[in-house]
Amino acid sequence: MKYALVFDLGTGSVKAALFDEQASVIKSEVIPYPTEYRDGGFREQKPEEWFTGICTAVRHLLEGFAYHSDIAAIALSGHSLGVVAVDEEGNLLSEKTPIWSDSRAEKQAECFFSSVDYRSWYETPGNGFPPHLYSVFKIMWYREHCPELYEKTAVFLGSKDYINACLTG
């Protein structure tokens, strides 16, 4: 029998489960972490708390589980539209990061759409969220408001991409 560890990074917690080959849940866990809500549309979390939550969940899921070597897969999903700034070595450049619902980039989206047709932008990639929630506008916000962080950033990762980097190096 083979097993899979499955994780979902959500707005308020990581949900985790251990599944068998028949997609039956063997055990599940929910590990909460805080979201900071501030004026100006700021909705932030700490990526290190995501990873700590996943590690805690793994310990709980595998407690008393005798078949560690039979875990064949790890699956990860998470909230979209976040931007985690990391340097060349993959180190976090900011303790907190905007999550999907962070709406601080309204001005950047408005500026963008002063020269790009909104309907064309919306229909081409199939966007569905309000524009100012998208990662590209959050990155533009960083460029304008945190130029030192922006310059040090090698790449902006999504939530699940950051966790994948932590898991794989």
C-alpha cells in the first residue's frame, strides 16, 4: 500500500491529510496561523508560519504511523496571488507577505489600465479576481514602495512555490 501526504495552505490554516491508494483519509489535521489585517487593504501572513504549520501537521499525521517508507507522494495547494520575495539563495526578504486578498495595489492597477485595455486583459488570460488583487500589481507596489526589497529580490514566489522551495531546496 502506498500513501500520500496532502496539504492546502489557506487563509487561516494549513489543512493536511494522509491518504491511502483508494483516496481514503487515514488521518487529517488543521494547523491555524494568523492573518494580519491592516488599513489600506493589507492582508499579510508569515511564510515561515506556513512551513512551520506543514512540519507540525506532518509530525501529527505520522505519529503512530508505521509505514513512513510507503509514502509515495506529497501534494500541495495553496492560496493564489501571493508574492513571496526571496533572494538568490532562496532566503525570505520580508517576514510578512501579501496574500490573495491583499488589495493594497489599487493605484498600480489603475495606472496599468490607463494604457492597457481592461476587457482585453481580462479575456486573454481568463482573469476572475478584481485586478488589484493580482500578483503583478502587488509586485509593482513593491517596486514603488519598497525599492530596496524589490532590488534584492531574485524571484517572487507564490505560497505553494515557496513551500516547494523549502521542501526541495
